[in-house]
Amino acid sequence: MTATIARKQSDLPGAVTTVIDQDACIGCGMCVRVCPSKTLTMVDGKAAVTGETSLQCGHCEAICPVGAVRVGALDRELESFAAFQAERQWLKPGTGGPEEAKRLVRLMASRRSCRNYTDEPVSRETLDDLIKIAVTAPSGTNSQRWTFTVLPTRDAVFKLGDRLAQFFAKLNAMAEKPWMRAGLKLVGQGELDEYYHSYYHAVEGALEEWNEQGVDRLFHGAPAAILVGVSPGASCPQEDCLLATQNMILGAHALGLGTCLIGYAVAAMKEDPGIARDLGLPKGEVVHAVVAVGHPDEKYRTVSGRRTPLVRMVE
């Protein structure tokens, strides 16, 4: 199993790529005010790049009223989508009022984990759109060290599914040995025993269906999948990945697609580094979410609720 790298991360985190057109700058100082890393200061009545590091967040570019600021590290291709034309005008907080909030809540509540897909493939342009939607998410210290490993075909998904099946077959072989579970539990390593009681039997049934009937209980027959990971250097790696993943699955729903988070795949990759190597991932890159993607073969009539969460108010 190999991976084709279509796009690489270009600029190093922290590199200063900001450029200010001194002729266009009107000296309002807004870019200096919103710069979180003190990259910019006012010099002789105009904004100037004086700092040695930058978050590359684009705050300065977004707030400039005359377009005098440009952050070179930002990928302009990420603003171009195949399925729609994005608008660059900023929406201030409260734009649209309760009606806009109502539509947003409806979108979030309507998204459901999809476990039934048609055979229709997902175009590579659409998969690329999902990644562009994903990276509009925030990230810790704006590190933006996300990585996206795309499996664009059912064959590619099947190959990963087969590799994961091998992992769980070995895990189940260990878990079914009472002496091994008991011995590990005695030395404070009760994870295998917990796995046996919580997951072993379900996984065993899924493996039998996979091996004997070709039934995919892991990816549910999805024709594509996206692995969301992070390269070294992120300050909040897991949070960054999950925030981007949430954006992705909401965007997928809006574009008419179904998605499902495959936690078993993440757990397997955590325990077996060889799976990541088989995918062509470099050492140090960690996958925190695996998303099955496809055209849904299910239609719901209404949204459902959620269990009551634990809420604390600390004053």
C-alpha cells in the first residue's frame, strides 16, 4: 500500500512570510493591533514587519482595509472549491441572527454517522473540497500541522480494511487466552482483559463476516476514506485533528455525503505503527481520526436528541 503526495506543507511554522505594501498602507495600525505574535509594529507612521516569528494566522491580512498586507505562507488554492464558489467577505459575529444559528444547529443535528453507502464513487475534487473545508478549523498556536491521507477508491479502502483485520485477528488471538489476560492484569495492565469483555466477541463476528463473506463491518462499504493526522510540531495535535474532522463531516453532509468516524482504525494504528508505514506515513506523523466517506443509502425523517450532559458552572 503506497500513498501519492498531492500537496505538501510548504512554509515552516513560525517563519515570517508577511509582506506589507508601504505605498498602499494608510497607517491605521489595525494589523499591528490584532497580530498575536508581535510580528508587526508601527514604524514612521506605517505598519512594518519587524518580528522574527509569525503565527501565519492571516489576522493582519484579513483586517487591512486597503489590502496592503499579504501573508505568503497562506495557500490561496484552499479558497477555491469545486462544488461551490466561496465568498471572502467576513461574517461578523451575529450576522444572520437567530435564523442563521437555527440553520447551523439544524445542519449539525442532521449529520448522522452513516453506515450504509451506495456504490457511487466520491470524486477526487469533492474529497479535495472536504479537506479545504476541514482546514478552516482553528488549531493550537495556529500550527496547522494537519495531514490528510486520502483513500479515494473502494479498493484502497479495502486494502486498509484487510490490514486492520490482520491486526484485530492477532489481538483477538491474544485476548482469548485467559492466562495472558490474567497475567497482564496482575501487573497493572488490564487493557487486554477490558478489550476481551467489551469488544472481543463483536470483533470476532466482524472478522468472520469479513473473511467468509466479504462483509465490511469496519468501513461499512464506504467508497472512500480520509485519515486525519498531524505532523510533529503541533501544540494540541489531537484537538487540532478532531476540530478539522468536525468541519469535514459537517461539510460532507452539506455536500450530500455521508460520513462515519472509524474509531477501531485509529486504535489499531496507535498500537501497530506498521499500519501507518504501509500507508506511506513518515515517522512521527500520528493519525487521530479516520473518516469513511460516501453517498448515503439511508434517509432519515427527523433529527434526534442527545443524552443530558454533565454541566458545571464554576464562579
